[in-house]
Amino acid sequence: MFLPHRRASGPLSALRGRLTLLVLLVVLAGSPWVQRPLREYFERKLYIEGSDSRLLRWLSEGAFVPRWDVSADRYGSTSALVVNDLATLALILGLVLLASRTAARRRPRWIRCLAVGVLVSALSNLLWWGLHDAFVSNVRLAPADLLLESLLRSALVFGLAVGALLALLTAGLPHTATKNPVGALAAPLRRWREGGLGMTTAPVHMPVGSTPGDVTRYLCAAAYVDEAFADRVLEDVLADEAGAVAPSPDVDLVTVVRHCLTAQEMRQRRDRRLLGAFTLVAVFAPLWLLFVGVFLSSTGRAGGRPSLATRGRHQPGRRVLVGTAVTAGIAVLLAFLFGLAVSALPAPAFVSWLLGAYLAGVPAALVSVAAVALAYLTVVGHELAVDRLLRTTLTREAFARRPRPTVPPRRWMAGRLAAIREAQEGNVTVYSGYTPFLGYASPASRWSLAVPLLPADGPVAEASRPAGPRTFTVTELVEHVRARLRATATAADATVDGVTVDGVTVDGMAVDGVAVDGVAADRARDLGSLVVEDRVFASGTAVGDDDRFVKATSIAPVARLSAEEVARIMRHPTGAVRHCLAVHVPLWGGDVVPSVFLHFSTEGRTLHLHCSNHVLGPVRADYHVVDRLRGPLSPDARRGLLLDAVPRTGRAFFAAPFRTLRQARFEERHSRRMLDELKALEQDPVYDFGARLSVRELAVSPDYHNYFQVVDAARITSLVERHTLAAIREFLDARGYDITDFRAQQQTILNQGLIQQGGMSIIGNQAIGTGATATQNVPQQSGATAPVGGPGK
């Protein structure tokens, strides 16, 4: 489902183009053609006209941060010219290095862009000061304290300006270094990370589902390995008491939510300790937080040469661990040397505290090293706890025996979990937006047919049914189709040559236009996990005044209607509430779920059938990690965990203050949200009760993990369609209706996969109708024969 290589690089090419524009603007701003008019303007305003505007003075200082020239006349010596040009070159290189990494990160980008601009400008000014003091002796500078204050102020002004420009230039670009619940990394970057530069598609190095209940295990594991997934489940499913719960086929939602709560509690303990380490550095020397980031980044890259293995993964050797330790030791030594160098700078007390320059820089270096060690040990402890939990509770052997995690003693959580359990067992989908089939993925194909209800022709038909065809209701037709599909699912064996196949007597060698043999019997047995259910779809903005969907115990709409009410909706398919006969067949342990939705209606003397086919793909490969855990943690796996914790420490360390604050406000945020929802419910006549997020769809992988997952899903969908059409033909024929037109349409659908009677239909990658378009998601292929390009979404 990835775009071809040449198209997937589009976002990266756009990013490079916009960063190139930023660099050109900085180079232009520092050129003598721009600097000379600016200098003349500020000299006239500040010294000739005598303006005392502080803002104007600050702007004059910030305007000269980027400065370069090819002539030494302006600077008085060649060494001064070289120093200025080197400082500007460092500014440009710093912007290119940090801005490219920042622009590819997750939103919000504004804070990161402004921080990058200020940081790079400050480092450039400090480099200019150090080089000027060391190599330029014939040009006198201002006193150290005044000069340092001026350099920091000018770095702040110019940094904010260039950071804002960076944010504007990168606005609208998709981030390429984040985990998306239904997306992925940009194709070239992802291929490099997972398979190497020579791969055309990324291989999947994870086991596939095979046993019923596997998909629930994978989503429970996702709560621990993917923080974004757990946060979305808790914020948009658990805490959204006013909204309906979207279906998640073959998933135990209550268990998944419970594990998300447990994962959140574990991360809260980790983030509190990391916040303590962060606060320690911020109190003693705030600017040393930059050193901590550089320290963790450099140590995390000391992993040795990359592995050349593309057919599997192995744990790093001891030499890699030793190399990382040596790199860390060198970084600690540099920390103390840096503190000693900073302490030699003549700076006022406030700047000295920011830089940690007091007491020879020893306290700042000690605190920073201790904070890094504490943060690393905290992350390692958290990773070990998660690994132990996955090995002991979420493996295929242990999952069924272990009890579900407990829920915090909060009344609203218990009530919401009860609503989630009720929705999981219900027959109503209250959706938000346009598409009703939330939770089942986008339609893979759709088709409709309209059958005229005319009496059968011929003397035999008239003699056998003198009173004409028997009338029927939609409810009777739905029950007949349901019985046929259930009979197909329960048929354990099927034979041919004059015996019964799925309840249909075979007098020849074909049933419903398909040759009946052992292959057909095998296909019928594949439907052993088939689920047939009634499903009512209602728009979230249309149920507020409908007594059928109002609950007396909660704000959220009802999740189950009585059989009588469902039958009434079948017979009167009008308005925003409709009925479908839903057919689901969980495959590959629930990792692949093809679904078929059948909507029947009669209007006048015409029978209408709309069929919508959906296929839920497998969940992300990262969530299958529990199937790779066998037995206790081995020494090699422990070594890999210790190394993997180094880059994660940096991300967790700097995210800890924000995550801790967000987690601490979870209850307050929920209370405020519910108060606002109640006010909106009272004042808005079209309040939307619909579900907006399906947990199962949130975790869908952009790739299929096995070729035969696609084959099996298509085969099951085809089987359901064939048996549905056969059941309708039998029903109409038994009641004396002419099925000639129906046979023609049936043959068209079965042989070609589509039928068009006005409007628009999308089947596979074909679109029919006025203004029609079509897209097709091509499953991922791996190996040497994988195509470089192909149809993309």
C-alpha cells in the first residue's frame, strides 16, 4: 500500500526544497548588498536622529547575526573577515542540520522551529566571540559582560525570526519520523530503517496471526509498545462518555482499554522520575539541557556498523555495548572540560547561572551527568518491566490464563467500560460523518442490483400457481439469506455428484453457475468462523430526538435494539436509520476480517440489494512483537534492550515534563470536557452522538504481512456474495417470481465482478459512472522480485 519509490519521495523532496529556500534567504540577508543598506538605516535612526526605541535597537542587533563578505575593508583585517564568514557558515550548517530534523518531527512544529532558530543563532554568536577573541587582536571589542548580553539578545531576535520563517516554510508538510496508528514512515526512510538502502519494499520480520484471539493480544501489546495508540484509546474512546462506541470486529475492547490504563500508569511512574532528572538540570544550569541532548544523541549513535542481515534480526554483540560505554565516558570527560571552559567566560550572575559557569562548572557537569544516568536507568527499568509483562501475560500460551488488569476505582470509568462492553455485544452503529461503516475499513468494492418482481411466465408456472406469485416482506427475505449463510457456515463436509451441498440438491455438476468439486467443499469449510448479524446504522446527528436511541442511564446512545424494532427498520428503510445484514469472517487469528454488508429494500414492484464489501487488514507489525518472545529474557536480548534504551532515553527525557503535565490533568480534562459536552447537548439541536474512532481501524497496518491474507479475504468475500445471490434466487423462484432478469444480473456480477445501473460503482481499481474515479491499494511485496513502481493509493 506504499506509494512507488519515485512518488513516496515527494514529501522529502518538498522538505529539501523549502530548507534550500530558507538557506538562500539567510545567505541573502547576510550578504553585503543587504547588510550595507541596513547598517546605514539603523545608523541614521539611532545615531543621527537619536531614536531611543528599544525595539529598534534590538532589531539592529538581530539584523547583523548573518554577515559575510569578500572584502576586508569593512572589518579592518583579513582575520576579522574570516571569523565573520566562519560564524555565518556555522549558522547555515546548524540550520540545515537541525532544521531538517525538526521539520520531520511530529506536530507542533512551531515550538521546535523557534527553539532551533534561537539555539543555532546563539551558538553562532558564541563561536564568533571565541574566534574573534583568539585570532583578531587589532579590533577592540566591548566589555565582556555588555558584549555577551548583546550577543544573546541579538541571537534571540534573529533566532525567533528565522524560527518563525522555518515554521511557515514547513507548514503543511507531512511529518516523516512519527508513528501513525493508520499510516507509516515515508517509504524511502522506512525502507532504509527496516531493510537497508538496497530494498525496494520493506520486509515484515514479525509472525502473523493464526489463533482466534490473536488480534486482541496484539492490540493489548500495542498499549505498551506504542504510547500514541494508548493515548488515543483513552482520550477518544474511554473518556468520550457522550459518544457511541465504534465496532471493532473480533476484538475484546474492554481488555484492550484495561491494558491501556495499565500502560498509562506505568508511564506515569517513569515520567515522574524523568521529570525529577529534568528539573535537577533546569535548576542548576538550564542551558546544560542542550548538553544533555547532545550527550544522549552522540551516545545513541555509537552502535557500531549496521547489520547486513536482511532475512532476520540479531542482537548486537558485546563490542557494541563496550563502544557505547566508551563514548559515554568520553562525553562525561568533555562535560567537565566544557564546564571548565564556560567558567572562564566573564559573565554576569544570571548568565553564569544559565551557563552553569559558577564553581568552575563542576556542579553543572555533575548534575547533568547524574541526570543522564538517572534518566537512563529509569528508562531501562521501564523497558524491563514492559518486557517482563509481555512475556508473562501476552504470549499466546499465557494470555488466556492471566486475568485482565484491574481498573482504577473511578465510577465514570466503570460506567464507560460497561458501555463499551454493551456496544461490543450490540447491534447498533451510531456513526459520525458521512460513511456509516466505521470500524470495518473503507469499502473494497460495492455493487447494487434491482430486480423487477414480475410473475413467472409459462404454462407450468400458471398451472402450479394460479393465484400468482406469493407476496413477501423484506424481513422474510433477510431471514432466508441469513439461514442460507448460517447453513453454509455449519456445513462440515460437502460432496458432489448428486448429493447435497450446503442444503442445495445438486442434479448436475454446477451450483449457482460454479463447478462443484473438492475445492468448493474446502471453500465452504473456510466459513466455519462466519458470523451473521443484524446491524443498524444511524447517523449521530439524527438520534438525539429519536426515543429508540435514548438511554436513561447515560448520555451515549443505545447499542442494542430489540428484534421487533430491527424488523420494523427493515420494513421501512427511510431516513438516517438503516438496516444491513452483516457477515464477518475473522481470518488469521482475527488479523484479517472480510465483511459484507447487505441492504435489502422493496419499492413498488422492485427488489433492491446493495452490497458493500470491506476488508480489515492486519494490525501493525510492531504489535506482533509478543509472538517473538519465547521464555525468559536472554543475555543477548538484555544487551539489545540496554542499547535500544539509549536513544529512547533522550526522547522520553525531554518529553517527560509535557507528558507528566498532560497525565496529571487527565481527570480535570475529562471533567471539563463532559461539562462542555452537556452544555452543547442542551443548546445544539443536531448534537453529534456518533462514534469517531474505531480501535481496530486505528491499529491497521499499511501493509499486508502475507500474500495469502489478501487471497483468503477475496475468496471469502466471493463465497458470501455467491451464496447470497443463490439464496435470493431460490427465494424468488419458490414464490413464483420471474428470475430471468435476476439470473442475468447475477451472472454479470459473478463473472465480471460488477454491475452498473446508473449512478457510480467502484469495483477493485475500476470505476463506472459519470465523473467516476477509482483507487487501489496494492499489498506490499518483499524480496528480489518486488516491483519498484506500481499502482499506488
